[in-house]
Amino acid sequence: MGDEDWDTEIQDRVASFVPDFQQLDNFSGRANDPSFSCSQSRNSADAGVGRNRSQRMRGGFGIGRSFGIRGGYRGYNEEVIGGSGRSSWKSHDKTESGDNQGPKVTYVPPPPPDNEEAVFAHYQTGINFDKYDTILVEVSGLDPPPAILTFEEANLCQTLNKNIAKAGYLKLTPVQKYSIPIILAGRDLMACAQTGSGKTAAFLLPILAHMMKDGVTASHFREQQEPECIIVAPTRELINQIFLEARKFSYGTCIRPVVIYGGTQTGHSIRQIMQGCNILCATPGRLMDIIGKEKIGLHKVRYLVLDEADRMLDMGFGPEMKKLISCPGMPSKDRRQTLMFSATFPEEIQRLAGEFLKPEYLFVAVGQVGGACSDVQQTILQVSQYSKREKLVEILQSIRDERTMVFVETKKKADFIATFLCQEKIPTTSIHGDREQREREEALRDFRFGKCPVLVATSVAARGLDIEKVQHVINFDLPSTIDEYVHRIGRTGRCGNIGKAISFFDSVSDSHIAQPLVKVLSDAQQEVPSWLEEIAFSAQGTGFSNPRGNIFASVDTRKIYQGKDSMNTGGLTMSSTTGTADESWD
């Protein structure tokens, strides 16, 4: 069913609840208005300013908040960054940098609680956490340092060890066992590990250890700060999560982490930086904006970290990252340590990474990298487009108040589904790129604390979000790529906990993903429906092979160029391009 059919049917179905998307009104960002207003979503470069008709809602969705139409995430079917700055490497975000187009952003986020109990609040590990010890790990590259088995072997300073204990970290996960000594040895790293496996601590701990060992001093108040470490991630929610982890591990030290991201007042970001900044956590648009305003100097950068690196290097953010490494003052890759982490690393992204990493970088593949976590029970249901809503309600009513994330492909549909569920008396909220930052934070807060146990989301929430006690993920719409599927279902089954993922498969619109989906299910020892296998084998394309043929779904592509391997990739053809590892892969 196309978007037009969808709009017509659901408006007929919930006419008294769904605002009229065809009428436009002035921007409504009234966060404290007790009405709910839904704005027309668009996939254009600038979402613009919308009109909408307010409707009082039942079921908890939108109570006390409204939908704006500004966003700050560029994902599939999300807005892109447009415009031009003062030079070729400065910010392109017009609404953030104060240009006339679009309303001025005035939101200042509340500071996170700073008492020790809140700082060290941590995730409860699940019954399968000890299974991490059995996961296979492969390290490729020249002369990798040996792995460590305990935190004590890392020889971290006393303060850092104390913070690790307060955070509830008792044993290392596989990605931490291998990544920490590699980073401590000063090597560049590309690390690929399943979702929820401790990648953030794997890069933060050795960076902090180096900084404390080298005697990094507190940076004083000044107009331009020069951080030693820059961490970049694709979404505001993820980068804020990384900042909270950095604050936790650096607690009681002179190292000051700072977080900046779009959707908030630029002046607030500048004030936070000017108070001192050793570790800068940022989203790409806001980072380039602040660099363009000359509030950040790059001469002292020793560590550059790209989290969800495959997303940071693709067509969405790749140009921004290239501008970052070519900014005046940014040390060359030979004079800085570059670290990349993700759960998926397609071959083409590995080639692009050569522009950022030293030629002798190490590649760590942990377990079924690029595959789904085995702690997630995956179920694929054959559901037509017209039956999806009824099936969704049936499932949500059966699981009652268990925390559930529902993924859809477009922003408009996220609002429609959330509205529809509220009509069915299922308290629901939503998060997507057209919601104001205040609204996004309120939605996550309501979801975390159970006020709205159902969160309808687009790709903006698919990566990195670490929300405790998410028992279910439902793919109302399957994504266009299998990597996105892996990241989505990785919102549950984290840190050894058990989760469930249900996906609605429409044979008309989803046949393109059948082959890789069969592979992901097989690799995770999940049941593969016979009807799905039939669709997979009858789908157009060549090269579909035994789904169990390869232990590691993401492999170091340099092996292929060295003639060492011609690995089975489950239907993905490997490039025959040859060249050196430090080649610029334009």
C-alpha cells in the first residue's frame, strides 16, 4: 500500500484523532500546550515551518507536548543538511547557525543530575552475560597486542578502577578484552561487535587512561577550547548517552567531557565548551558549526572516535567527516589515533575508512559481527500492508505494559501509528527527526520511566540507544537494508538480557531483504519460516549461498586484497578492487 493509500485509509479510520495534514499553519512548538498537534512531515532538505490543527488526544500520546517539524538527524527518509557556511568546511546547519531561514532554536536542555548515585546508575546484566566468554574473536593486521582478561591487566590508574567498580563493571566483554590493549598501544582500530556488547567503554577507558597518565590538566575558561579527544556519533540521543558514560568514567578527575548537539541553542553549546573541554562529544552538524565559529581549536586533538562508524562514513555524514579531518589545525592521521566502532561494517565503508586510518590499523571482529545478537528471539510474520495495524494492536494488547519499540520507515507514519495506538488506549509516544529536541527528550523520558511503554520510532532511534528493560522490538516496516535491521533489533537483548523482535514481512514490498534476512536468522540459530526461504531463493539476484558459510559476517577486506581469502558473504559480492590500505577510496 502506497503512502497515498495509507493516508486516506487511516484518516478515515481515526478521523476524530488525526489532525488534517493538508492544512498548514504557523510553527507550533508549544511544549506546555495541553493540545496535541501533528505537522506534515517532509523529506526535503529543510523541513520548514508547518501549520497544523490541534486535537485533544486520549491515551497519553502528546499530552502536554506538541509536534514541531524541525529535526537534526539525517537517516533513511530523514532530512538532510543543506545550505552553505562561511567557508567550505564550516557548518551547513542554517537553523542552528542563526540564518534567517527557519525559526531560531532557543531550547536549552536541562543539565543531567550530578549526584554520585545518578552518575553511576548502571544497566543490570542478564542471565546470558557470561556467554560472552564463548564468543569467537578475530584480530587482523600487523602485530596486534595480546588481549587482556581482566581490568587489572590493563594497569589503569586507581581513580579509573574505582569508577569502573562503581559503575558495576565486573568483567570485560570480548570487544573490551581486545580493544583496550590495542588503544593503549596507540594503534588505530576498526572494531566490529554485536549490539549491546560494551563498545563505548571499550574506547573510553583506554583514552581516559592515556589522558590521565599523560597528565592532562583541566582546561580553563577561555574563548577557544582545544580538546584532546573528539567523539562523533550520528544521533543526538546516542551522543548524549556517550557523554554520560564519559562523565561517569572521568568522575573525580580534572578531565571535563562536554556534549553538543543540534536542536538546542547554539549559545548554550558555546557556553558549555568555554567552561573547559577535554573530551568533546558531538553530532556532525553542531560540531562543524562550532568549529566554524572558531570556538574549538583542533591542534591538540590526539583521539578521533567515530561511533556507529559505518553510518558516519556513508553518504549521509561522509562529506561532513571529510571536512572535519581537513579542517585547519586538525592533525593528520599519522599524528592522531583514530578509532571506529560499529555493529556493522560493510566492505565499501571499510574502503572509505582508509582515508581516516593509518595503513597499519587493526581490525577486530567479535562474534557474528554484522549479524543479530543471539539473545534476541527473532520472529518473522507474513503480514500484508492492510493487516499490519490490527496485528500490531493484537501483539501490544497481549504483552500489555512491557516496554516495546515499534519501528516504521517514515516520520509521517510514526505520527499516524502513535495516534492510532492512543485511540486503541495503548499509551504511546514517538520519536523522529521532525520532532523538536525538547519533544524527543520528553518522549524518551516517558518511555524510559514507563509512562508510555510503547515508542514508535524511525531510524533516528535504531542505533546505539541503550534503554534498560526494552523487552520487545517490532518492525512494523522492515528497513531497506539488513544492517538497519540488525541495529533495530539490537535495542533489545542487551548486556546479556533476553529480548524479542517481531517483524512484519510483506511479500510485495519486502522481498528485497528476504535473502539477507534468512542469513541473519540462520546465523543467530533462529527458526527460518519455510515461506521466507522460498521467497529468498526465488528472489531475483545471484550469489545466494549457504547462510551458515561464514563465522564473521563482517571481515577485514584487506585480506581479499592480500589474496588470503575469498570469504562467503551470504549473497554480497566482494569488490575485486586492488590497492593499498592507505589509499584514498574516492
